[in-house]
Amino acid sequence: MGCSTSAPINDVQAATINHQLSHEQVRMAIIEAGAQRGWAMSDYSDDELHAELYVRQHYAKVRIPYSTEGFSIYYVASDNLDLSRDGKRIHRNYNRWVNNLRHDIQMNIQVKALQP
């Protein structure tokens, strides 16, 4: 039996921010985290960023709505990541990339909370 590289798409739902940060500080924490991991970040609206990642021949796009209370990361599109016909499963690396982005955003938020 072969190993499957497919996994359910894991969106990040409402990760809580437990620090008093400005809207701009949260925005910058997200942008900086994306840059650290190679995501190309762009403003979509006043409270949402879009991020694109190119890894070799693979492509992923997510949207990141955010506020001073929290943020989420939602799948938008992909290429060469074995998206299932029903749109519910994707190559497991996608989830790893999104989880790393979530972790780095949370770390950047903590760092910004400690800055005077």
C-alpha cells in the first residue's frame, strides 16, 4: 500500500491575539511573518491580506483576514498541489506551509507586544 500525500485542507480559524496591539502592528506582524517564509503579501482591504507562495513548481494562495483581536488563514487557490475534485483535500505540504505561517505570525505578535 502506498503512502498518501493528500490531507484535508486545514484553515486557521480565528487565532486569538492576547496582546494590546494596534491594527498596523498586527498587519506588520503578518507581513513580516510571510516574508520570513517566502510568502508574497499584498493588501486586499483594510482588514485582509492575500499571500502567495511559490515553491519550485507549486503555488498556493491564501487570504488572511485580521483585526486587533485575531486572524485567520483561508485557502484561496493552488497549482500543482493535488487539490481533490471536491476541493477538500490537498498535498500535505500546503498544511505545513500554512501552519508555519500561523506560528510565525503568532511569534511576531508576541515580539511586537514586548516592544516599547
